[in-house]
Amino acid sequence: MHPVHAFLRGSEKMTRSKIGVSVRTELVDELDTLVDECSDLGASRSEVVEAILTAYLQGDEQTIRKTRELVIRNRKRSD
């Protein structure tokens, strides 16, 4: 099991870390749409991003491969 998967499944109280990220404007627009769709929950951007990351990292064993492919594709798009 990947260490991140083990951590996410643990029952310990999770500490929080603030990170700064730079993402494409289109992704921010999609994120804001998700936040709007969760307005009844009063979810913040941070909560939605954390939920997305948790779901992604708890996914199948192909997570690393998918991540690498996305990094390569995004770099080619930026060139």
C-alpha cells in the first residue's frame, strides 16, 4: 500500500499544512463551479481541493502513472 493511502485511511487526527499552488485559470473556474455546487454545505475552496485530493489519492494503484502522464501532458501544453 502506498504510504499516502495508509495515511489517509488512518484514524489519527490530521494536522493541516498550508501550501501555495499555481494552476491554470480554467481549473480555477472548474473549482469555483464545484464550490458553488457545494454551497449548501458552505464548503470553501480549500475543503473542495482537499476532497478532490483525498478521492484521487485513495483511488486505484494507477495513481502515480496517471499523475506522471498529466505532468508530461501539461508541460507539453505549456511549451
